[in-house]
Amino acid sequence: MLSPVLTLSTVFSRFNLLREPSFPRFVRTLRTHLRQHQRQKLIWSPLISPVNSPAVGLSNYSFHSLDAETRISGTGDDLVVLGIETSCDDTAAAVVRGNGEILSQVVSSQADLLARYGGVAPKMAEEAHSQVIDQVVEQALGKANLTEMDLSAVAVTIGPGLSLCLRVGVRKARKIAGKFNLSMVGVHHMEAHALVARLIERDLQFPFLALLISGGHNLLVLALDLGQYIQLGTTIDDAIGEAYDKTARWLGLDMRRGGGPALEELAQEGDAESIKFSIPMKQHKDCNFSYAGLKTQVRLAIESKKVKAEIPISSASCEDRSSRADIAASFQRVAVLHLEERCDRAIEWALKIQPSIKYLVVSGGVASNKYVRTRLNQIVKKKGLQLVCPPPSLCTDNGVMVAWTGIEHFRLGRFDPPPPANEPDDSVFDLRPRWPLGEEYAEGRSEARSLRRARIHPSLTSIIQASLQQQS
Ligand code: KG4
Ligand code: ZN
């Protein structure tokens, strides 16, 4: 059972009734912003599916009744939001102002752990996050020359991702928010990847199309409005980042800077036409993705070329290095051709649904790849649109995108009240390890998509296996 206080605060927050003296700072901030902004109706379509679990706080945050709706449309320049991100293998925090000014950005990467153990082991990742989270947040505030007292709100990623990892960030965010009486915004990691593009490109208005490419996700979404997304395509198995990482590992590359960047670099030396990998899902005229088959093709090519991947690339013979580079370049060419083909079709679909679309946003870790950016730019230009690709430091996981998404939602009044101070560490938080972004586009459903097996982030498999073992 939820405690009455928590239940009430959630209801208050949803109906924007937080006028209690127990939330003075929160109310002050809210009033300031309400005064600034014009009143108009908000048509809200849920980004978040209802959660009935008795989790603490970060509810389906704060949507107001249509009758007494307040849509905050001003810039809210004086907002200052701390963003915290721990959904996967980077511990990140940033402080961003309502006008988009990035006051600080700190990322602590677990690339070393990844290189050593070959993937994200949830328990180890959780520990790594726990070790650095205080320092990362402290540095973010320090670099911004601010203290918690200067913040308007705290935004934190609540999903999708690894629950053990998400929990570290959420616990930290709630500690700060509880102690300093700050409101909170629970952020969708993939929405944050998309929305950070609006921080760097101020002309980027809804609706727009977004291709989100990371280690665990491949998504094509039509962003109609804040919190309103239509999913045109997703991956039926692996995401492109996972394919980059596995290929890099199999080719014996130095994973300490991440598999993707290492592979991109080696590919520049290779002949991209030397191995004719087949483009995935050519026969499916939809916008979904599949990278599992390409991974298998790569593995077979590595075997047939007798690449000595156990020898690190730095010690490989010239001939062996050249074979590896050819595989890397051929893989990259086809992996990106698959993106190109899907984007081409998604633009057509999106323009049919929303003819006013002008932009394709490409974001997520893989979007920091220069070859990806160049090739997609050509597609976008051919279709008469404009590409918006955040700088690499904002494509890979970061706290800025979380803070900015927090700002976007906060401005619309979508936030939760401050959590109780001194909340016990073992409280049950609202975490959303699997959390779809938007509604599936019914007409885009393909046979391949309905055949897809449950999409599970590779690193979640070990959690599931562990819990099955515990149960048996
Ligand atoms: O968005 P992100 O930082 O984390 C997730 O949400 O997964 O994406 C990480 C993924 C990894 O698979 C990484 O190898 C890939 O992005 N990546 C790249 C590049 N930089 C990062 N892939 C290809 N080329 C790059 N330059
Ligand atoms: Zn990400």
C-alpha cells in the first residue's frame, strides 16, 4: 500500500494542486513560471503507460485537467535543472538553464569495465555507478558554480535501461530533491536522446522525425508534440550499436574507447566493397530494423578470412590488419545502408502523416559516427529535409539531454512534487526498465515485426537468468 502522503502528493501533482506550505520552494518556482506564461488548453496523449505498481513517487507525472489547463509556453530562462543519467554504463550529470545554456556536463564512463568483461554486467555496472555518482553530481554543480539551493528541479532517467543502474540515479536524484525541496521530472532515456536536438537547433519545432540509434535501441519515431510519439519502426532483434560493439570485439579492437569509435576508425583503412554482406530485411517494405543476421554474416567472414582476433589489432600483421579493416568497412557500409533505406521510407511515411515535417533528427551514441552522419545527410537532403544531429558529446549518453528533457516537461507542468526528506534507501522507486516510446504505427506493422521475439537488452539477459535461477 502507498502511504497516504505519497498517494496524496501524486494526486496533487497530477492536478497541479501543490499549494501546500510544505512545498514552499516548489510552489515558488511553479508560481514564477505560471505567471510568465499564457493559459491555453493542453491536449495530452500519454507518453507513459499507466503504472499500477506501488512504487514510490515519479508517478505518471503531473498532468492537469483539460478544463483548468495551463500550458507554459514561455522560455522559462530562469529555470535551472540538474539532470542525472545512469541507465546503462555511463554515469552522467549536467546542469542546464531554461534557455538551453549548458552550465556544466560531467560523464564518468565504464568503458574500462566494458573492455575487460565484454559487456555490461548489471551488478558491476550498478557498483560502478554507486562509486562515482556523488562525485559526478558534485562536479556538475561545482562546474556550474551552483549549489543545490540554486536548482529549480531535478530530472532523472527512470527508463528504459537496467533497473539496478537506473536505481542509483533515481536514489541520488530523490535524495537531493527531498533534502532541498525540489520538484522532480522522470525522464525517458530515448525521448531525451531525441529532444536534446531541440536544445542545439532552436528552429526545430514539432512535428519532426527522429532516428534514435544506440547500444540497445533502434527507433524511428514521429514526434508530434512533447510526449506524443508515433513509433514508425524499431528493431526486431539487435540494435546497430550492439552490432558495432560485437564486430569490434570479434575483430580484436581496443574497446576502451568503446567498440563503435574503434570500428569507425579502422573502417577508414578498409575497402567497404570487399565483402558483400547482404542488407537486412530488404524484402520487408517497412521501417523496422534487424542487425542479428548481419552480426552472423560478420562472424562467418571473420572465420573464413582466418582473422587472428585473439591478437590485439595493435600487434596484428599488415595482412591481418588489412583483412580486419576490410571487414570493418564492409560491415559499416551495410549497417548504415540499412539505416538509409529505413530512413528513406520513414520520411515518406512521416510526410504522409504530417506534411509539415522539415527535420530528421539523428541521435543516440551511433549518431556520433561521421560516416553515419554523412550518409544520412545525403538521404535527408534528397528528400528536401534538414538533418539535425547533436554534437557527439550530446549523442552519446549524457546528463544534458536529461536536464533538457526535464526542462521541456517542467515548462508544461509535468513534474512530481519533492519526495519526502530522509526517504529510506530501500524504498521501492518507480523504475521503467522496459518502456516503449510512443504508440506503434499500426500501418507500419510488418510480418517481421509481429514475429519479433521479446526485445531484451543483451545485458538484461543475465539479470533475467539470475532471477530465474533464484526462483528455481
Ligand atoms: O546512446 P549510447 O551512448 O548508450 C545507449 O543508450 O546505449 O550509445 C552507445 C552505443 C554503443 O554501442 C557505442 O559503441 C555506439 O553507441 N557508438 C558508436 C560510436 N560512438 C558510440 N557507434 C559507431 N560509431 C561511433 N563513433
Ligand atoms: Zn543512450
